[in-house]
Amino acid sequence: MAGINDVGQSGLSYIDQLKQLQDQKKPDETTGKQDLKQEDFLSLLTKQLAQQDPFKPVGNDQMIAQMASFATVDGIGKMNNQFETLNDSMTSNQALQASSLVGRDVLVPGAAGIKQDNAGMAAMVKLPKSLDNLMVRVEDAAGQLVRTFEVGAKPAGDTRVEWDGKDQNGNPLPAGKYKVRAAGLLDGESKEFPVSTYANVNSVLLGKGNGNVLLNLAGFDSPVRLAEVLEVGKA
């Protein structure tokens, strides 16, 4: 047997024979897995040895190199399977740990939050610099302004703001989804700042094979990833 690209008695080079073998080992339509294993490479190697030119037999270095290649391919396949198993295990552990969040409030990015009956709503504002006066606007689900109030001077960093759940006239507003917006003068210009809101965790679920753990939040149409949670609040 000569090199990888040499042609044997079958008229096909090693690469061509390997491709032909791979075509015969097409992925299963149900599982999507490929059955090409190290035994197949060894079978091909045996055929090559039988078809080699007796006047130019394969050298030991070539034999060792090809065996090493076969072992490497098989080892990579086994390692990938082990990583998949490890990933599944880590995802399950994350889901188990995340189950302790059910019934608790978590802080997630986004200005929209849920107000409960006879209660207010809290949010977190991230300020790049200190402000002389932070202004907060609250809008209902339709985008209508229901309340504005001043928070006053605040330093740079995360600032917690609380809305009492009432409109501009002091009347309690119904439960539902509301949006909190925060703005102020920064370097002489009016700027709006990122806001995060609290939501209650209803349940925990696993992502669709992507290793993500998702949280179903009360009042939210779609789940959020556990990795997006910024803070865990009270139960």
C-alpha cells in the first residue's frame, strides 16, 4: 500500500474508498447519527493491505501513522459523546437548583413588569453617572402615561426605584403589566437609562436541547433564561 492518494487494484484511492464507505454509512433518518466507526477504518485498512503492491509494501511508519489517525478519529467521537453527557448532567443540575426560585421574585432586564392587586412595583435603574434628579415615568399596557414622579439625586450605578401603584391623582390602579421608564439630564442632555423589573417565578423548564434553563415568569408571555437573572428577591 502506498500513500493516501495512491490508487489500489480497485481503481480507487484511499480517500475515494473512505468517501464510498461513508456514503454506505449514511446517517439514520430517525436518529441522525452516523455509524462509521473505527472498525470500518480497520476494514478499509485490511482491504488496502490485501491490495498493496508486493514490490512496494507499506512501511511501518505509514502503518503507524494511519492507525494513529484511526485512533484519533475514534477518540474524538467518544470525547464528543462524553461532553454531551456532561452537558445534559449540568443542565439537569441547573434545573434542580433553579427549582428553588419558584415562588420568588427575580430581577430581569426589561422595563415591563407586573403589578399585583393592592401593591406597587419596584424596578432597578442603571446610571452611568451621578444625576441631580432622576425622573420616572410609568405607562400602562397600552402605552398610556399613568404616573410621573421624581426620585431626586442619585449616584452612578444601580438605583432602586419604587412605584406605589397609584396614578397621578392618588387612585390605586388595577393589577397588570406596566412599563417603567427612567430619564434625567446627563452632560446637559436628556437621556433614558436601562431599567430592569422584578417578576415572580412560576416554574422552571429545560431548553430544547440547547443546555439553557428557562424560567416561566408570572404575567410574561415567554420564558427568560436563568443566565439573564440579575438578582433574586423575596419569596
